[in-house]
Amino acid sequence: MDYRLTIVSKVNVLREELEAARKLQKKIALIPTMGALHQGHLSLVDFVRPYAEFTAASIFVNPKQFGESEDLDEYPQSLSEDIRALEEKKVDLVFTPTVDEMYGSDFSTEVSVGGITNQLCGASRPNHFDGVATVVTKLLAQFCPDYAVFGEKDYQQLMVIRRLVKDLNIKTEILGAPIVRNGDGLALSSRNQYLSDTQKKIASALYKTLQTTAKHLLRGGDIEPTLADAIENLRDAGFEPEYLEVRDEQSLALTSGKLESE
Ligand code: AMP
């Protein structure tokens, strides 16, 4: 059958398209994005392909997850390039709702995950994870996908979504996909467009410092002085670190002293 990317922006049409795929016994995978797609996003398509016969992406710049002083108005958008990239990857459907379609003027519900959301990035971005949890809950209710994939680049976000899916008994299986980096180790991100070439070079120091720090800790180094050195290195490289901590991979609980040897 000829390939064609289906583009929909209304929830009722989306439901009809997905129903047709389900009738053909196809498993459905959802890749939620805010657009300005790069190889990091596109790697998620490759990642879910073995799981599902029908791959769908959403492109929606979710105003609810941006703080008042954040970059909602400047957030990069490139819908026609995004559509071309999704076609090249043979994605079956892309959902591009308007803000009004997602949040009518009388929208009154908020999904808020407790605990881990007020720490790490949540500490400096109040309400950010409520906005993420609300939009992801809506997307999961709209698509009812068998799988939804999220990047480990936004590790705290991935853990928040795993928590909400577990707490609300949502049937979708959440998959975490590895980080795609450029040759210098900088994780690909739509917001990297804001960086000059010099700033991109400086930004690559982050990954190098994290790797050196992790190696030192895995060899039995003490956590607190090692992190203090790493923060110093990052400051020297031109960063203003908000936090640098060792956390448990599952619970995100703070770890101090030394890493437990396996
Ligand atoms: P965003 O458009 O920034 O909301 O990202 C959409 C999805 O792509 C999220 O699950 C991100 O974690 C994931 N993602 C973004 N950049 C990368 C990357 N460099 N490697 C892997 N996944 C990524």
C-alpha cells in the first residue's frame, strides 16, 4: 500500500483514524513532541518501531508547561520541515492541535504529580511538571496508545510520567529512549538554536564534566567533594549551575557519601 502521512488537528478526526488502525489489529505508539524536530526526536520513531505497526507523533507547544518568564513566544517552530522529517521516517499520523482544541476557554482541570516534581528542575520551574502532566494525560486519553515514548534527556519528566500512568491506572506502556548527542557530547535540543557557536562549545563541557565526575564516583570517590569540584569546573567553563546532585535512578532520592558498589 502507498505510504501517506495523515495530518490531523481535531480530536474527533484523530479518534476515527486511530479506530481504523485498531480495526486492522495494529498496535499504536505515540511520540509526544513540541516540534522543531531534530535527530533526537526522530530517534524516538526508530526506537518505537519494533513495538508498534502504527506510529503517531504529536506536535503541540504546550503553554501550560511554560513559566511566565519563559520562552513560550519565542519557542522555535518549523511545522513544514517537521512534517517532511516525519514523512521521511514513514510516521503514520501527526496530530497538530491548536491551543483552543486542547484547552477550550472553559478548561478547568489540572493533573499534578506530587513528590518528585518540586525538586531538581521542578524547584526552579514551579508548575512546569503540572503543565507536562496535564498535557500528557490529555494526549494519552486522546490516543489511548499501546506505547508512548519519552527521551531520557528529560529524565525527571520521564519519571513523572511513569508515576502518573501508574497512579491513574493508564494502560499505555511508557518507554524511555536514550539521549542523542552531537559529536561534542551536547544533547540535541530544540532550544540549542538559542546558543551561539561559542556557547555550544562551552555547553559541551557539561557532558565531559558529568562523565569525569561519574567515573570518579564509580571508582569510590566521595560524593560531596567530587560534586564541589565539578561545580567549580563548570563555573570556570562559564556555567552558572543550579544543581549538581547524585540521585537514585528509580526513586530520584538524594544519595550522599559514596556510591554503593554493585
Ligand atoms: P520536546 O519536543 O522537547 O518536548 O521533546 C519531545 C520528546 O523528545 C521528549 O520525550 C524528549 O525527551 C525527547 N528528546 C528531545 N531531545 C532528545 C534527545 N537529544 N535525545 C533523545 N530524546 C530527546
